[in-house]
Amino acid sequence: MSSIVGAGAPAAVSGVQMLVGLGIGMVVLVFLVLRTRIHAFLALIVAASLTGLVGGLSGPAVVRSITAGFGSTLGTIGIVIGFGVMLGQVLEVTGAARRMAVSFLRLAGKGREDAAMAATGYVVSVPIFCDSGFVILSPIVRALSRASGRSAVTIGVAWPPAWSPPTTPCRPRPVPSAPRASSTPTWA
């Protein structure tokens, strides 16, 4: 038995109960995202709530846990992701994503869209975090899919593994903990 700290939480919850809650939450999240028209953010909130409740937290403790987790995430990486979303939207609305997709198709050749996206993912991941790269490159994957007629999943699955080599070595770049650590950016 492990103890959960927090008001409204039971005195002790078994690890098995917590794992069952996590498993159910993951299944519900995947189901809501893939099989319904519910927005991904709402699906995440529903799944997180269900995970906490099945895991043994009380309703108020679940709400506190979700808001604390969301707040800490937003405070550290949320701004970077927000700017990445805005840049991705600009790429899509201005037609730049489509233009880049057509250029990638021309460079890599028809039928090699996945290789073009892998190379792009590799290059893009050097200066930025992979979550921002995902947000920025998603419109390009959709545009490549429309331009080539291939599945967005087939094209999109090729580029996340390409992020690993540039992001694995320790190189100078700002880290999300910089605002908490000091007023000057921290370099990893």
C-alpha cells in the first residue's frame, strides 16, 4: 500500500488500484480521441479525472491534482507550445505549409514523403524542443498528405524518431525550468 498525500485523498491506496485507474484512463483517452468527435483537450480532462477517481482520489483531490499539473506545465513549457501552435497556424493559413509540402515532394520524390518528413524533423529538432516541433510540423504533415494522397499517419510516423538524434546529446539550448531557476535563461 502506498500513501497518497492531499486533502480528500484516502489514507492508503494500493498500487494495483492506481495502475488499474491509469489503464482505464488511457483506454478512455484513446477511445475518445479516435472514436468520437470530442476535442482532444476535453478527452484528456475526462481521462485524467477518471484515472484519479478510479485510482482512489476524491473528487476535490482530482480537481486539485489536474489544475496543479496543468498550471505547472503551462508555467514551464506552455508558452513555448503556445507560440509553436501560433507558428503552425500561420504556416497553414498563409499557405506556407502547402508550399513546403510541395517543395519536400519535389526534393524527395513522389512516394518518399515519409523520408522528407524525417529529414525535416531532424533539422527542425536541432534548435527547438520536440513538442514544439510536433506542433509546428503537424500542418506540413497534413498538407503533404493532401498533396500526395497518402495517409497523414504514414507520413507523420516517420518524423518523431528523427528527433531523437539531435535532442539526445547535451547541447546549449534554453530549458523550460529557466523561469523557476533564475531570471536569466538556463543552458543545458
